[in-house]
Amino acid sequence: MPQRRDFLKGLGGATLALAGDALMPRVARAFGGEHDALAAPPLEVLPGKRPLIRRTYRPPNFETPIHYFNEVFTPNDAFFVRYHLANIPRVDSKLWRLRVEGDAVKNVSEFSLETLRRDFERVEIAAVNQCAGNRRGLFEPRAPGVQWGHGAMGNARWSGVRLGDVLRRVGFKNGALEVAFDGADAPLVAKTPDFIKSLPLWKALDEDTIIAFEMNGEPLPHWNGYPARLVVPGWTATYWVKHLVSIRVGLKPYDGFWMSTAYRVPKGAFLATREFSSQTGEANTPVTELVVNSLLTNVKDHDEFLLHRQIEVKGIAWDGGYGIQKVEVSKDDGRSWTPAELGGDHGRYSWRPWSFRFTPLEKGKHVLLAKATNRNGDTQGSKLILNPAGYHHNLVQRVRFKVV
Ligand SMILES: Nc1nc2c(c(=O)[nH]1)N[C@H]1C(S)=C(S)[C@@H](COP(=O)(O)O)O[C@H]1N2
Ligand SMILES: [Mo]
């Protein structure tokens, strides 16, 4: 326990240092008005990527500018990048091995990329990869951590092999409880805990949980986990471990920092159909499923439109895999709502494009609101569900525009 408190102190220090350095002035302004920092952030290039919104350098945290979300699948070279650790080796795919081990494994095994490709059925799935902390920069009061805008997410077609097929091949014992995943990246300083995430066995065996080598038909970009990463459709991106090198099937709950302390929310604050019970404590529980959400992608604050000229507003909506039932738009600050038109369905874990046409009939300032509802009837609220680390922001979005 004292160790854990030290980790927390260490992280707090790191967060403050980053904030003091690059983020603080812009973030401070963001809360003054309409999130200026999120609207006009610095764009910078990571090798192999298009210019993205830089939140921190070390570790690299870069978000995708919103206009890319007008496409159903986010281009690989515009896909956001999130790391907790600063030592990120470039992995040679020929030398890369995936080790499956742990006290609940029957036959400890190692796979090369070639054997994974050769010995297991290939599957592909469209899914949203969204950081649980996406939109943290919009939290009021401020929540500590990377001050993300709307772009710590992306939608892609992921292709690889089912994790469950691999686990069944190596065999696991009765009583297997969790499966823990480690990537090739490492902390720079010894006191930072290695990034290891754990799934309940039932989620690891879900036929949609995969070890992916490809994204949108191309090998994974280095910054998104080359040569292989975990893809956990419907769950927040924290579980989507990149540069995957070790899988441990365990008889006990994995108690590393990134499970027991980080990425947790107050118990009962958010809906999830099935609890991660082996990691649930008295007060809090790990983030798991994505909450229902939507985003306007072709309109932003301060845009101007012409009177009597039809506008086509576009956006996307997604959830934890139940499917989007409807998206509604309001032009009168939430007094009345009109259904938007849903676009193509790329599967229940993908986001769903939508559009809404209208013709402004009055000059002046206007507000546009968008709200998604999934097939469970879960919807977006107008009151933020506060939680200490600023996860799961899914407030109804408000965009202010002007008709001239
Ligand atoms: N190896 C490794 N995998 C990781 C992380 C990490 O720090 N190291 N961060 C996780 C978190 S919190 C997020 S949000 C996603 C981001 O995926 P991306 O960088 O491909 O966009 O990666 C996850 N996988
Ligand atoms: Mo994340």
C-alpha cells in the first residue's frame, strides 16, 4: 500500500509538471470561454503521422483533429496516439514473439507473427478505439490528466486472430480468472509502474476480442501498436494494449497500478451490463464499456452560415456495442428535438455516421445540440457524471454558430 501511494504522488507530480509546462496556459483559457484550447491547438508531426494535436511530448499524446471524423474510418496516419510510458521501442516484427504464460496456463507458449497468421482463423471487425479520458479537457471542475479535447478516439477496421482461439490452443486451468496483457514499451524511471492491463476471462474469450496486426487493411502504425495489439470492441481503449508481448492467464485478480488505482470510477456511476467483478472494490470499479456518445463533425463553435441557405450538419454516434437507435438534434437549446438521418451501419462496435439538414431562417446567434440514444435506451445527459479522473465524458454537445 505505501508503495501505491508513492506511485500516486509520482504521477501527481508528473501531471503538474506537464500542466505547468505546455498545457496550463491553454487549458486555463479553455475554461474562460468556449474551450479555445480545444478549438485552436498546436498541430505537430510524429514520424509517419499527419499533423495531430499535441497534448504532451513525453510520453507522446496526440489527438486527431475533428474533421477527420467526417470519414467513417479514421486514416491510420491521422489516428490518435496515447502512451503512459516514454520508452517506446521500434519492434522488429521478425524478432517479435508473443508469450502466453501465467499460473493458469496449461502449456506456456510462444508465437511469432508468422505462426499466429498461419495457425489461427483470420477475423476483421470495425470498432471505435476511444480513450476513457477523451474530452477530459472539458471537465469542470478540471480533472487531472492529459487535457484531451474530442479527438482521443478513432474508428477502424481491425484484423487479426481471436484471443479466445489462442487461449484455447494453449489451454487454461479451471479457476482461470483474469488475463493480463503487457506491451513492449517500458517506463523511463523505475518508480513508474509498467503498463499492464487485465481483462476478466469472459471478456478475453469474447469472440470479438482480437489480437490485431492490421488496421484499415494496413499493418498497424508503429504509434498504434505495431506489430500486434489487443482490440477489445465496446470497451475503453485502455485495455487495447499495444506492442503486445506477454499474455498472462491468472488464477487471481491482477493488482498492478493500472488496474488497482488508475482507470477506475465510482461504483454505480456508469452503466455496464456485466460487472468486472474480480476488480471491483468497495468504492470503485474499473472503467469498462464505452458510454453512448455523439459528436458533430462538420460544424464547430463560431462557424457562420448564410440566411436561407440549407446546411447539412454531419456527425457520428457510438456506444459500447449495443447499437445506435437514434440521434436527435435541437436548434432551440434543447426545447425540441428532431431525429437526424442515420448513415451506413458498419457493425455494432463501429461508430454510425448521421446527418441533419436545415435552413436557418433567423439571423444572429444559434446553438445546435446533438444527442444519441442506443438500443438499450441509454442516452447522453445534460449533467456531467463527475468522477475524480475525468472519464466517460458524454455530455450533450453544444455548438454555437452564427447566421449572417
Ligand atoms: N503498450 C501500451 N498500450 C496501450 C497504452 C500504453 O500506454 N502502452 N495506452 C492505452 C490507452 S490508455 C489508450 S487510450 C490506447 C490508445 O490507443 P492508440 O494510441 O492506438 O490510439 O492505447 C492503450 N494501449
Ligand atoms: Mo486511455
